[in-house]
Amino acid sequence: MKSPLFMGSDSAAQQPFIYLDRAFKQWMKDLTSNKPKHLKKSRPKFKKKGKCVDSFYVGGDQVKVVGTKVKVPNLGWVTMAEPIKYGGHIHGMTISRQADKWYVSFSLDVDLCMLPSERHPGGMPPSKNQARCGIDLGIKTLATLSRGDITHWHTPKPLTQSLRKLKRYQRRLAKKVKTSRGYQKLKKKIARLHKRIADIRSNTLHQLTRYLSKHFNEVVIEELNVKAMMQNRRLARSIADVGMYEFRRQLTYKMEWCGGQVVVADRWFASSKLCSQCGAKHANLKLSDRMYHCVSCGHTQDRDENASVNLERYCETSHQENNTGRSPEIYAVGDDGSALLD
């Protein structure tokens, strides 16, 4: 008699071993490569139910979709929140769990004309203007723009707002028996709260990056050493609450969709210490100084606004070569997709 574990989809049992094989091959390859240490893959770790993203894969030959319903092997027809947006041959689907909700993602062939890009009919329209915008990321203010209808985007700080409730739940969880029903119930509450925090942060970043890709053809941002910034125990939680890496990831692909480009200023470019009027450098500027006062010309401006203007002008002075001898990185759109130009 077969175990119920193997009575469903064959691919659900096979796919984890395919992923494991791929992970070990990549890890072994990186051991002998010349990649920087932070880009190398670490040794694959054991995944345990409840300690990682719970998911399983179903092969395309077993996938059946009719409108908003999808057939899950060994379970039957399940109603989805919305139908598949694109039509095409389905190669497979992955069903995953976040908190107490289940999500399904499909791998399918899609006609290029259906993708959101200005290069194809019916895609996302290009930017409304061809202007360049400098963006200074921060903790109190998520993003300060050098131009535009909205120049200050404030962060909702979802983790900070929910921290008291999260601590209270975790203290209660520590006192419960792990095998009890109350423990599992409270664990789901904590998972739902973590998901809500992540959703608020993601939604804010999507709104900001959508606005930027829609209104500007070129966006200049700083290359921030987030890993080093996170080592400051006083700022680590606030930096994590902003989601700086996710902002850069979303901005890159959305600018590509609209035919724009993202310019990454060198890490050592002193955007906050330079005067946006005369170009003089204020070497002794402290992090606590929120207003920029130029000794040379007397110009006074908000620190973040001054930095965003300097970032906007970064390309004019540093496209060929900046003060560190390196050219700026430009994430642009080519005929075959995005490219990294050094």
C-alpha cells in the first residue's frame, strides 16, 4: 500500500532533489571561482517544515486551470483570488504558504507582446518626460527627490509601528508548550503580523518605484553599503525597516520596462557633503546635521534635498570617470534586455 505522501504529484517529490542538485553544483562551482565573497553561494542548508518557505511543485502535465479554479493533485479543485493574467502553455506551478495563506505561481510561455515594455505593442507606456532625477535614501524620509510633484516620500515604518505587539506575542510564545494547540495558534498570529509588516513595506516601495519609472527617464541613486550600515546596532532595525535593497531591485526592472535607466553613483561620491550651488565640500559635516550650510557661498538647504540635487548632477561630471577612477554603473535597456555597463 502506498503512503499518502506519495499518492499526489510525482514532481512534488522529485523537484526538491533537482533544486538540491542545482544548489550543490552552484556551491561547488563558486568554491573555485574568483567571485567576491559576498556573491558566492553558501553551502546548502537542511530545510525543515515550518522553518522555511513551505512549498511544493506540480508538473505541467498535471496542471489544470479553468477560469479562477485550479486543480491540485490529491486535493481537487481550489478557487483562486484572480485568474491568470497571461495565456500560454503552462510548464508547472509552485504552491507556497505565507503565514496562514496559500499562493500559487505558474511558469508559462508568454508572447512578448504581452509583457510590460515600451518596445512591444500593448505594453507599459514610456516615461512621461525625459528628465533625470536624483534620489537620496534615508531612514526618517524614505526617499528625497531632486525634482517632481512629490519630492519627499515618507516611510510608514511598519516594523517600528508593530514592534510592541510583536514583542508581546513572542514573550507569550516563549511560555507555552511547543506541542500545545495554543502554541501553534499564537505562532500563526506572529506569522500573520510578520507578513503584514512585509506587505506594507513592499506596497510603499512599489508605489515609489512605479512613480519614478512613470515620470523619469533616468534615475540616479547611491551605492549604499547596507551590510556595513546594519552593523550599527542603533540604526540596524530602522535600516531594515526601509528595505533599501528591495527598492533598488524594483526600480531596476521597472525602469527597464519603461525604457529608462538607473545610474548607480559610486559609494565614495560625497553627495551629502558637496554644496549643490557652488560645489564646495563640507568635510566636517556630521550625521546629526540635518541642514546644510555652505561656508563658501552661504547656501542653506535641507541635507537630503542638497544630496538629491548633487546625485542628479552626478552624471554630468562623472559619466566619463568619477573621482575614484571608476565609471558609474548604468542599468540600461538594450535590444536583448537589461545590461550592466561599467
